[in-house]
Amino acid sequence: MSEAPEPVDERLARALAPLLDGATSPLLLAVSGGPDSTALMHAARSGGARVHVATVDHALRAGSAEEAAGVGRLASEFGLVHTVLTWQAPRRDSGIQAAARRARYRLLSAHAARIGAGLVLTAHTLDDQAETVLMRLIAGSAPSGLAGMRGDRPLTPEIRLARPFLGIPKTDLVAYCEAHGLPFLRDPSNADERFARARLRNLLPLLAQEGLTAARLGRLAVRAARDDAALRQCAETVLSQVARNGIDELRLDGHRLSREPEAIVMRVLDAALDRIAPDHEAPVPKRLERLETLVLEGLLPALNEGRVLRRTLRGVLIEVDRQGSIRLAAAPPRRAIRERR
């Protein structure tokens, strides 16, 4: 006889307990007003921690300001401090969702720093994770991408982002809101098929009929994250063995590095590039493709054949000499490179 499923109230409390219990600094909840984040706000309100709430108004549609104000009124009922963070930067129609996501985390990080919060909580669900994994699978991501959204990751050196509901289906959070009589919003952009995520959201029920459920995509993310962590640890060990810091540069022992599997070589070079240009942003699939081209078609052949190589990637100049030494340094301006040639 199978056990009865755990009540959703208990699941939410168990997911939040490690973050709320014993918290010594404020927590910032990102609440849009949808069922997921409304459930987060309600469940976290009595956890014993000092909870603040922020709503990011992207100002992308009429009524967004009033929706944010509605979240504020509900937060006030719960005795929580609420702040509206408005995105006021110029924006373009192309890539608007990605730009809005980056702006959202910048605004949340800045506000968390202002109030002394070391942790930002969002209410991403198992359904969100499944959509993310599917999008990255279509884009050809490696294990790092198929790991999907991480349950915990840094936003800044001082502030972390936590997603305690990644293992909880959205339907459970909707049911939680309905059971507690909580009002919530439905974002019309979630059904707007101009956006890839909305199209995949509509596709997921069909995939589930064939066995590719949100739960299985979530398990794929967990397994990919486990493998990714092992590869990352191995790459960090190799990087410590082959790297030598110089003044404004990093040098790698290319002959030693070339004896490692290709997957480790790519990760070592990726980490080395981040040391030189840590703030460089690039879409994940493009970043992987360019790294693969550099390593598999340029770096490793040059090392094996004793050839000189000079390439630029992510704002970093990579040079290989005939002795197998790899030098990485910040790339000079493009004009300076052309004049030198």
C-alpha cells in the first residue's frame, strides 16, 4: 500500500526550513504576484527570519505598476516590508526576455545589498526547471547547461540566490494559494507564443504523454549537475597544476594540459578565460560553440604540431608558442591589433 503524498504545506515548510531557520541577516523574496511567488511569500512569512519582499516592475505592459502595488498590499497584510524595483533602462524588442531577466537580478542584487540581505529567494518550480532543461537541450548544451537552474548560486560575492521550490510542481503551489485563499496574478506573457519558453510550455503536456515528464526532466537536471560538479572539480585540480600567474596574464603548461581529456581541457581553458575576463557575458550555447572551436580546432592541434597560435575569445588574447606555453591576457583594442598586423 503506497503512502499518502506529503501535504503541500509541509513540503513548502520543509523546503524553506534550511534557509529560514537560524538566519541572522534579512532575506529578500522576489515576488511577482503569480501563484508561485505568492505561495513563497505566504509560506516564508512566519519562518522566524527577517523577511523583505521586492517586486520587479519591468514596465513591459500596461498595468504592471498596479500589479506590483497589489503585491505590496498583500505583503503589508502579512506584516512584510515591500519595495517595487522598476526597470528604467532602454530596451529593444529582440531578446527582451533575456534582457529583462538580467535586469531583474541586477535590481534584486542591488536592493539586497542596500538592506543587508545575504540571500535572495525566488519561487522557480519543477515546471520552470523542465522548461529550462528542454530549452538548453534544444540549444545543444553540455552537462553544465542541462543541469538547468541551480538551487543555489552566487549573485555577487556577498549575495546568493536560492530556489527552494525547484522540486515542487506548479500545480501544488496553485493549490496552496487556493487552499489559503490567496489572490494571485496570471502573467499573459506566459502564454505568448512569440516567446520560446511559452511555446515549450505548451509542448510539455504532449511530451509528458510520451513519458518525458517534468519530473524526468528535473531528474536529468540533477544528474547533469552531479556530473558537471565532478568535471568541474577535476578541471580545477588540473588548472592548479598547469597555471602560473604573471603580471596581468596567466600562463598554462600546454603540453601537460594536452594530455587531459578534451572535456577537461575545455573546462580548464574556460576557467582560465574567466580569471582574465570574469565579467564577460555571452549566451551559453554560443559560448560553448566558440570554446569548442578554439580548443578542438585551434589549441590542441597547435600544441600537438608545435605551431604558433594567436586567437581572441571573450575579450582575452590566447597565444600558444612553439614550446607549448599558453599565454592569456586581456585583449588590446581591435584597432591596436589591426595596426600591429
